Amino acid sequence: MSGVLLARGAAAALFASAFSAQGVSSAPDVPPEKIQVSVKTVNGSGCPKGTAAVSVASDNTAFTVTYSDYLAQVGPSSNPTDIRKNCQLNLGVHVPQGFTYAVAQVDYRGYASLQKGAKGTEKASYYFQGSSDTASRTHDFSGPYSDNWQTTDSTEYSALVWAPCGQDRNFNINTELRVNAGTSATGTTSFMAMDSTDGGANTIYHLAWKECP
């Protein structure tokens, strides 16, 4: 049985319907000039220096964050601090003049191996520099579980938080993985990862666009 928590197709349908309700397409007013996204600062035990990277889709509809050493675990060979890993990314985003964007949907992916009785948590929040509006979501997993995982967070069009027009504001992403042994058997190991050692695990931020007034 698939370990994916939320069917991406259903989430995509919800995402599209949110735009349709406003009378616009799922990718309105996408700027023709490619946006630029760069990593300004990286902090956290889940993303040591050189283990997080960002790439932008060629059609400007999304950007992807890839991790290569992001794993939380609990067990006999683990350190006490391994039960929680986090990553704080400060991204510089340059948007073509005359456009603004918002994050409409985020897909988080990874792999988890949780023993019976153990629990795992994936938490994420993001906000624009200088803004008090923070989007935050938490997803819980319960063992026994040994499979790829995926969660999808979608925001209705009317509730999107848009970057200020005419200004390049840094975009901040905070993520966290946590594993709790719970009632799992003594001597067993449980872990939860959000890395890309196999090239297939990454976080995708889907963008909505509109022209500035």
C-alpha cells in the first residue's frame, strides 16, 4: 500500500478549483522573465552547510528545495539531540518588475521508518521578510510505518499572502522533523527523513502570480 498521506491529484484539483472560483487559470499572468532564487543564509541541524539547494522551474510556476542530510531518529545508536532536526532557510527572491507572487501549495516528501508505537512529525512555516503573516502546518505520522511519505499544504486563492509589489523581500522557510519513541520496543530505531539521497525526495513550492496594480 502506498505510504503517501495525501493524494497529490486531489490536492492539485483543490488548488485549481481555488483559482477557477476567482475566474482565473491555475497559472495566471506568469512573468516571461525567469525569476531568481538564491540561498542567503542556512541554519539548523537538519541542513548543515552545503546540504540544501534551490532550483527554479523553467516556467516560473514553482521552485524546489532539495536536502541531502535531513534526518531525525531515535534509538540505541542515536544521540539525544537526534530526535529533532530543523532547518531555517533565508532565500533571496528576485521577481520581474510588474509582478508579485504567493505560495499557493507546498509538497513535502521524504522517507520514514517508524516502529509500532513510535511517532513522527513534520512541521513547516514560511513568511516574507518584514511580514507578520506566517503560514504554518503540522503533520503527524504513527508507526508501524516504513515507506515514502508526502504531505501537501494548499491555500485558497482568496487567502494567499502576496509579496509586496516593487520590492525584493527575502522568503523565509522553517521546517522541522521530530521522532518520538513512544511505546515502541526498547532497542529499536525509528527515523524520519526529508532528504534526496535517491534524487526523489524534495520540497516543491508552487507559485501563484498576478500583475501589480
